[in-house]
Amino acid sequence: MTRILHLSDLHFGYEREGLVEPLLDRVNAARADLVVVTGDLTHRGRSAQFAQAADFLRRIEAPLIAVPGNHDIPLYKLADRVIRPYSRWHRAIARNLEPVGHVGAVRVQGVNSVDPMAWQRGVITPEQVGRVLKGVDPDCVNIAALHHPMQQRPEIDKALMKGAPEALARFEDHGVALVLTGHLHLWSIGAFQGEDGRPILQLQAGTALCARPDDRQNEFATLDFDGPDLLVERHVAPMDEQGFRPPERIRFTRRGGLWRPA
């Protein structure tokens, strides 16, 4: 069995301070083989916020990869956003914006979906899709991890990432089995599977630490891969409670190349 832990949208600088330690304790207690963080480590991309995020990540005991989110680049300093959008990320987090994590029979390819010219709306380019597909390992569960969702429900009022439909179709056709995203602060898994299943399972994470009251809760998830079977545990901390509730469990199985609820 291989365990992946998925965090997203930490938003240091506007974090729920009382949940930082409980979250760290819960993450380390999970003993994941790999922690994947899909962007928005900071709220406004400031140096002090990156220092907070970097300190938090250093205290995670498992191997870790992270990709940027739109909140991790300068918002108000337009020159910095255009010329050196990732300078603070490079100094505090990592040089590589699209890292790879390979543990057991699971391979995770990070994708930087931030578009500095649009700030909020993301983008995935054909070149990025090509890099993901070039790394697909037929002997692994291949995962793409990025900040912006590749598909959204009709009620979502944010613009879908540029290039998402084309990228998703190519991922489906070339062996990417799962996509991890964040950005919307709304949990979703299996929402686009249809009645007959689908080659790709999409998990959109809620926010792990943002203190915005409208979010109502913070959360993260673990994913246990055991052959064709996947157990997802969703750990939720409502805003009006002190910590995390016992996890909710959701099971999927992948048969004939298609994911279905187990």
C-alpha cells in the first residue's frame, strides 16, 4: 500500500492560527509516503508569509512536493508579477516549480498552472501536458498535481483554467489516472465520473488552513493505493470546532481502466 497525503490552500497570512498545530499533528500521524501540496501556500505572496509556510513544511516529517498557486505570486507589485513572479517561492520553498514524487507504485507529476498575466485564472500549456505524458509510467498510478481544477461544476463562478479541456482529454487518453487540485476551497471527488466510470478520477481539495468564514471548514485528505483499490480519508475541521473530526472514508476501485465507487 502507498499513502499520499494531499494538502491545498494553506493561505499563510490569513490562516486559522489555532488549527496550525492540530493540522501538523494530524499530517505527521498519518505517516504518508508522500505529501503533495497543490498551491496557495500564502495569502498574498509576501516574504513573511512564505517564511511561515516554509517553517510549516519543514516540520512535516514525510517527503514532500509542492506546486504554486495564484496567491503565491505578487498581487499588487505588477512589475514583480511580470518579471520575477516566483522569486519568493524559489527562495523559501523550492527551485523546481514542477517537481516529481515517486513512491511505491505511485508517481506524482507537479504542474505549475499559475498564469502571472491573469493572476486568478490558471493555464496549462501543450508543453506542460507533453512533459506530464512523457513521464507516465505504465507500471504506476500516474497522478498530475496542480492548483487549478481541470473541470468545474456549472455553479462555480470562477473561470476555468485555460487549456483545461484539451489537457484533460490528453491525460485521459495517455494513462494519467488521477488529478489533484485545489483553488476553489470546495471539496469534490468523483463528481465527473458518470454512471459508467471514467479513466481519470479528479480530487479537488478544500482549504487546509484559510480562515475565511465563508469556507466554513478546513480539511485535507489521505489516499491509500492498494492495487486497483483506493481508500480516501477526508479529515474535516469545522470553523466552529476546535480540531479535526474522525475521517470520512470513501472507496474507489479501478477496473478495466475506469474508476468507480467501490
